Amino acid sequence: MRLTPVTADESAYLVADDVIDHTHPLVRETAARLRARTEGRLGYAHAAFAHVRDTIPHAADVGDPRRGPWRASEVLAARTGICHTKSHALAALLRAEGIPAGFCYQRLDVLHGLLAVRVPGTGRWVRQDPRGNKPGVDARFSTGREQLAWPVRPECGECDYPLLYDAPHPVVLRALRTARDREHLWQLLPAAL
């Protein structure tokens, strides 16, 4: 899918802030550990994706009803998250190593959060889905043809949003920050942007 960045300033996709806190010691330590086991920026990007997808379970898949973390470092520490927050963690790990990463969304039966990476060596933005695999879901790191958790079904009113945000969407962040627990979060998250 062709994405349209909300800003032409690529440095915006490298910023550390309150949510994508890639200067946090845990993010830096995790990035250093992954970097030591990989070769090159592309290898690192793939390893960071696999780390978030495979070692941080999706809260709904494991029945975790608690209010989940929303800050990248907290997602890494808690080892739990949902699609949106796992994307925050992956963005922090990528940005910690100077790899631009941004946020994009799908309207499914819920608003699904994804991440796009400026694939090292190609200059292309490619969406990645670190939500976590389970029976029927096989998301993989891609440098070309995307392999996301779910393809959209336009006949069901689903869509891919074409904008690439440099920060998580404000309505998503508001829901993540104010939800009492995961059930309340599902009520607060918008169904569409």
C-alpha cells in the first residue's frame, strides 16, 4: 500500500517523546542486545520486529484484562500490549537505531494499529504488523509485499488508511491513557479515524 507521510520532514519519524521514549534505558538496552545479534540495519529492523511480535503477547490473546501500558518502555517492561502499544514499542526500538518509523491504521471491526518502517537500503515505507501471531494470523516482516495480520475486506466496510503519522494518533493516545482496563479501552477506542 502506498502511504502518504503527514510531513515531508523525515526527522519527525525519528523523534523521541513521552510515548516513543527511545532514550529510556530499557529501550536502549533492548536495542543494544538486538543489534549485537544482527548484521546491518535491515537485519536489526527484522530482529526488532520479531522481538516485539514474538516476545510481547497481545493482551487479548492471553486474556489479560488489565489496563495496559501505552509508553514504549513500559510495553517492553510489562511484556504485554495491544496492536497500538506494540507498535509504540517497535517504533522506539527502530528509532533508537536511527531507522525511521511511523504509525498507520486499518479500520477492521476495530481500529487496528500498525507501524511502517522506512526499509533500510530501499527508501520505501512498508507497513509491519507486530500484533503477534496466533492460529489464523501470520504477520511477517516485509521489505516489499506486506504480510499483515489481516487484509482489509472492503465489502465489510473495512479500509486501510493511507496516512503515515509521525506520532500515534491523538484519539488513540487519549483512549490508551484514560482507559481503566482493557474492556474500557475497547469502548474508548474509535472504530474509525
